[in-house]
Amino acid sequence: MENGHQESAMVVRRDVPVPPPLPARFGTSKVVVRRRGCCAAASTTETWDRLFDDAYRADVSIQTSSDDVIYAHSSILGLASPVFRSMFKRQSRSKRLFIVPIRGVPTEAVRVFIRFLYSSCYEENQMEEHVLSLLVLSHSYVVPRLKRECEGQLEHKYLNVDNAIDVFQLALLCDAPRLGIICHRLILKNFKAASLSDGWKAMKESHPILEKELLETVSYEAYRQKEKVKKANERKVYLQLYEAMEALVHICRDGCRTIGPHDKAFNKHQAPCNYEACKGLESLVRHFAGCKLRVPGGCVHCKRMWQLLELHSRLCIDPNVCRVPLCKNFKDRTRKQKKKDDIKWRILVRKILRTKSITGAPYFSLAASS
Ligand SMILES: [Zn+2]
Ligand SMILES: [Zn+2]
Ligand SMILES: [Zn+2]
């Protein structure tokens, strides 16, 4: 087998052995993609198309909605679709023509459908115009290849807010779950526009139950989104509390900017602190140290500080070495506390620890709260 590549290679480097020809299935010269969705050789598809167009020795008469007739071959149709096959099996063979009515879709859609059964080809504009009819036909006559093609085209090209309701209903009818989910998502995302579409109005008339179900999913989705935001906000608060707890340990242990530990000389030139929570906490600690109303239930700032100190003690692993003020006192008090209050604190401690880490190490522990 000679080809241009081999000849030129031999001319350039005669001393290099000629590579063997590629296996035939890798050769690209014979494969042409003439239309979308078709990868058969052009001459082959032309033959099949001609067989359909010329209706040579056709033995099937397809009758469409507008009383048009499309001729076809029972052998091709029966081979491509099990539904046609059983239809022909049931019909009397004595008749010259099998009569097959296909109504409810435009004649042109039926023609595109039958042509696909011959050559596995279609024109792009035909698909665009008749994709919904082709989806129904491919489902009804069990032609999975065309059905997959229609689903893919709808998903990637033709699905929009205006036709989403129609496509959604067809997806349910034609057992196309993926397409159904994609439509549903699109409807939820663009509910206002989708509910104003003609498809929605038609559905309201013909399938009020489906409309009710859709409305329920829309309100559930709104609720879910709300819950998500609520949870995210909650998580943010717990995370801030966790960071405040870390910063409190750091302030009392290492000192930070204007506050130093009681047994260490405070270094004015220390490196900037990495704890974001220090800024707020530092002024709170300074206020707490100087406030005249330093009693539980007194000044709001002090009250907050009391709570933070108690929370710290609930989280603290070892109050004997801890430098946070009142840590040990709170621990002792906790042991005498009422069970109801204790449970509340334990829930809070668990939520805080779970936002940041499982164990709370090195300073905090879930076990410390029990
Ligand atoms: Zn700091
Ligand atoms: Zn105060
Ligand atoms: Zn402590």
C-alpha cells in the first residue's frame, strides 16, 4: 500500500526504513462527518439517504398528521426499532403496503426521524426545529441513539427558560431523568421567568398536579437556601468564638501588644500578632481590668468578658497550668452547676470545637467540657 507520506519519506531519507502503514481503522481519509451526528462514510450514507428519498421498493406507508404519506422499508424500520418490528409482525403480509400512522407531530419531524433510521444523520436546522418531536418519537419507537442525541442537544444547546417547562414535562414523559433534573434546576434558578412562560400556563391547565409539585419544590428550595445562610452565619459566629478562645490563651500566655503575662517583662517591640481576634479582645481585657462594675450582669463589656472566661474554662484542658484568669474558679463552679445550664454550655462548646477542629488540641478539648 502506497501513500504520499511514505513516498516523501523515501525521497528525503532513503537510508531510514519505511514505517509500516497504519492499521486501516486509524486512516482518516475515508471517514467523513457530513452532518452532525454522522460518522459513516459519505458514500454509504448517501446510498441510505437515496434509498429513503427514492423509496425504491418501499413497502411501508407512513401516514402523518397532515395526511401526508412517507414511504419507507419495513426491513430498515424493523431493524432500527423493535416497535416497528412488532408492528409489522402483527400486520397481514398479504397487503402490498404496511400502513403505519404516526400522528401528533409535524410531518417534517416524522421525515427527519425516519431518515435517521436509514442513515443515522440529520441536518442541524432540522434538529433545532424538531428536537422535541424527535425526542418523543425516539422514545416511543425505542431508538436510543437518537434519544441520546436529542437529550444532549437539548441539554447543551436548545434548553432555555422559555421552553424549560415543556422540556421538563417531555423529560418526565420520555423517561429522560438527567434532562429532567437539568430542567428542574433551570426552573428553580429562574423561577420568576419560567412561571411567566407559555409552557407554565399550558401546564397549569393540563397538569395542575405537576404545577403544585413544582411550586412545592420551589418553596422547599427557598427554605433550603435560607437554612444554608443561617447555618453559614452560625458557623461564622462559632468560628469567631473559637478564634477568640485561642487569642485569649495567647494573650494570657505570651502577651500581646499592650498586655503582658504577669510573670514576664512585656516586650514593646514584639512582632505583630497573628491572632485576628486579639484586636477586639485586647481592649475588652483592658476594660475588664479597669471597670468599676466588674460583676456578672453589670456592664455589657464585662458581661461579655465573663462569658468568654467561662467559655474558656469549659474548653480548657488543664486549669492547673492555664494562665487565663479565673479558669480554675470557673471549673470548680461548673462542678456545682445545675444540670440544665451545664447541658447548654456543653452544646455550645461542641459546636465551637466542630467548626474548627475535631479535637480542639492543643489548648481545648471536648473532654474538658464533660
Ligand atoms: Zn495577640
Ligand atoms: Zn465593664
Ligand atoms: Zn484555662
